[in-house]
Amino acid sequence: MRKIALEEHFTTPELAKNYVARPTQSDALFADVERRLADFDELRLEMMDKTGIEMMVLSVTTPGVQGVSDSREAIRLARSANDFLAREVQKRPDRYAGFAHLAMQDAEVAATELERSVRELGFRGALINGQTNGHYLDEDQYVPFWERVQELDVPIYLHPGKMADHPAMFAHRPELGGPIWGWTAETAAHALRLVFGGTLTRFPKVRVILGHMGETLPFLLWRLDSRREFDLGEKLAPDARPSAIIRRSIAITTSGVCDPVALAAAIQALGEDNVMFSVDYPYEDPQIAADFIESAPIGEKVRAKVCHGNAERLLRL
């Protein structure tokens, strides 16, 4: 079955120097990741053809400009990365699409760059690599950004990035602070800030995408509702419950979680229209991801939605 993959990464020569996270202790593995991040031709296309991935929606790998402290430099690098990606997409518009890279150091500039990327470069939304210099997207300073997102009607992929601090729970266990657990906890909490902070209620047409089978949130919906009502000491209206906001505003991808049990649970929790296939290339094996989605015990109509239909609808591909 043909597939569209949404969480597939690249880097630019400038960003590769300082703004690519190293999520592995293996020198050989990281060297291969670096090589594949910079490739748009033989390696990537060969892999796509082999695994039945018809299209990749490409995005700057973490942390990108979210790791830049100087706002002017972040703005310059983000715009340059978007122009770079647009040139690659124009070479093969039938195989590649793009998510904008945004300097969230300045919400107004980020909104303007998102609009340029969508209207002029043809991108399908944006991917943001977590917090930016300790600031999260539910803060008041980002209201102008979310206004523009809702106006443009494009999704925002909230992707893991560097943690803003290093909690004591990760002391002497550096592996826990990365993609094994810390990035999931950070991204899930970031998404919940958008839920509990009111961003997704104030902007009900905004759609956020979470990778890695929803960063555990699909499996916690009942508890989120229960503990929120306990915290407030009152019953919430059905459409005001965290679970309702998540089901309405958040879609997820399978990136990095090739587990049929988790897939079935996510579809049951969020609905078959809110789950999409992805790989997390080049950090995960595309063949494993392709074999997983082809053999998962779900109906063929649902498989078609997950593999390509939901992405086509949400991203207007």
C-alpha cells in the first residue's frame, strides 16, 4: 500500500555544524544518520522506493533553530533552511513536501515566515522542535502566532527537542534524558500545556500533530479527565474535558513506535481519522516501519487512512 510519511528529517550545511542532536552513543550510527540527513537523492529515494513510501514531508531535524540563543541568527537560519528545502521540493514535488522551520524566538516573525512558507513556498504546515530558550507555545507571547496558524489552516507538528532543564530524576542516567524517555515526557507536557493553558480552546480550528504514537497521551485520556475534575472539584462539560480537546485538536503519527498493540489502542482512543503513518527517518529503519504498518491487524480501509488518506486530508496533499 502506498504511504505518506510525515516525520522525516533533513538538515542544511549551516545547521549541521551546531544544531543537530546526537541521540546515540555510537559514532558509526551517528555518522550514518548525518550522511542521510544531508541526502535528498540516492539514499533517500532508494529507501522510499523499496518501502513503498510515495511521499515524504520533510522537516529540519532537532533542535534546529530552537537551539539558537540569538534571535536574529535564528530568524536568518530558519528562513535560509526554508529556502533550501523549497529548492529540494521543487526538484521532486511528486516525492517531497515540506514543513516550515520557524524561529519561535519572535512570535510575530514566526507567523510571517509561516505564511511565506505556506503561500509562497507551498509548504504544508510547520514542525517545531520543542521549547525555545525555555519558552513554551502556550505562553501569551505566542497568541499572534496561533492566530496566523488558524487563519492559514495548516497543522503544527510538535516534535521533541532539547529539554529546558535537567531534572534530578535524570542525574547519572543520561540515556533517560533523550529519546528513550525524556523527550517523550517533555513533548507530552508541552502538548498538555496547550490543552490546559487554553490555547487549543481559544483556537479550536488549530490542529497539532504529535509523533511517536502521540507521546503516550492517547493511553492516558481517562486519567487526564479524572484527575482534572478531581483537581477542580467539579464535573467538566463533555466538550471541555482534556480528552475531548485532544481528540478534536491533536492528530498523531506512528513515527518510532512500530507496535501493533500501541497502534490499535491509539486508533481506539483517538479514532481512525487521527492516526497517520510515519518513520522518523533517518533515526528509525524504514523497512521495519513499512513492514509493521502493512502487517498490523487492522482493516484495509483503516490501513489506507493511516498510510495515506489522513495525511492527504489534513495536509491537502
